[in-house]
Amino acid sequence: MGCCDNIIKYVIFLFNFVIFLVSVALIGMGAYIQVQMNQYLDFLGDTYLNTSVILIIIGGVMLLISFFGCCGACTENPCMVYTYAALMGLILLSSVGVAITIYVFKDDVQEVITTGMKTGMTNYEKESFEGVTEAWNIVQSEFKCCGVEGYQDWKTVDFGEVPDFCCIENTEGCAKGTVDMTPEQAKNKIYTNGCLTKFETAITDNVGLAAGIGAAVIVLLFIGILMSCCVAKSLREKQRYV
């Protein structure tokens, strides 16, 4: 192999070492969520309960890919490098498929989130739904919002009162009676805007960044596939002359 081929081979090794580190991080994150934070996922309903499992699966697949890539580059085994390229191709196709799916169903996201949030509200402060309660408390406090579309949403559920975590200054009983107040009266004591609007704003502000990262990942995967195929071809030709 020439100098350029050797450089590409080591670039592939370093590239896959990064993938290895990312895969370990994903597996660790998925395991942490599964063990420590699973109850908080009740906030958006059953649709999101398998998030930790998905993270572990993705991490495992990436770990397998990095194994073939690193071993193939180190041992100069063309079969392993081709296997690595094929797995990268599957990940690339999956990424493109996910991107298309997100684009096609982007208009349904608000409906899904709204339904999940309203379902979570009905279980607020109920036994065996501590995760829902804690999630709502955190979201309303950190996002400075109350309810789904507004603070009076709490009047439509069994809890029947605005939670204290909607208060501008959170103290015990601070929100008592505010559910029956007019917005002009309530705004001095609690956050009156709904959390759905806050979520939409946060998502909109990060759409450009997310799209850029997604595009960069797809481009890197494509470049990785091309480099791998070139190295595998060179390795196979070298073996023929040995």
C-alpha cells in the first residue's frame, strides 16, 4: 500500500475509535435512563418509554461497527473492512430514512406532544405516577410555564388546582385558588402561559442546529464508506501480490 493508503487506513482507525467512544456513551446513557430515570419518561406517555432501550441498541450496533472498522484497519483484513463499510451503509440508509420520516410526520409532532402532556396531567399527584408529577413540577418550574395551553388546564383534571411549581415564587400553597382567577389576577402569582408554547419555541430555536448536525453525520458516514471501500480494495490487491 502507498503512503496515501496508509494515511487513509489510520484515519479510518481514528474515526472508528471516536465511534467506539460515542457508542459506549450511548450504552451508558441508555442504561442510566433505564435504571434511574425511567419513571420520568411517563411525562410524555408510553411512546417514549423505550427511549433507553433504543439508545442501548444504537450504541451496541455502533460498537459492533467500530469493532470491524478498527480490527480491519489494524489487521489489514479486507473482509472486515468491507463488512464495516456494509454496516456503515445500513446506518447511512437508516439515518436517511429517519430524516425522511421526521420530515413527513413533522406536522404530527404537536398533536402527539399535546396528547401526551394532557394524558400526563390527568395522572398528576396520583399514586404510582410519581414520575409524571415530578416531570410536570420540573418542566413548569424550569420553563416558567403552567399547564399545556395555560394555567386553567389544571381545572379540567382531577387535581383541580394549579400546582405550586407554577408559582413565580414557589412556596407551599402559593398557587391555591389561582385556577379560578382571571389571567390579569393570576399573572402576579403564577406563570400563566402554557408549556406547549415553550416547547415549540425551544424546538424551533434548535431546528437549524439539529438539521446541520444530521447533515454532517450523513456526510461523514458517506465519506467513511468511500474510504473503507478504497482501503479494502487496496488491501485485497496487495494480498494478491503477496
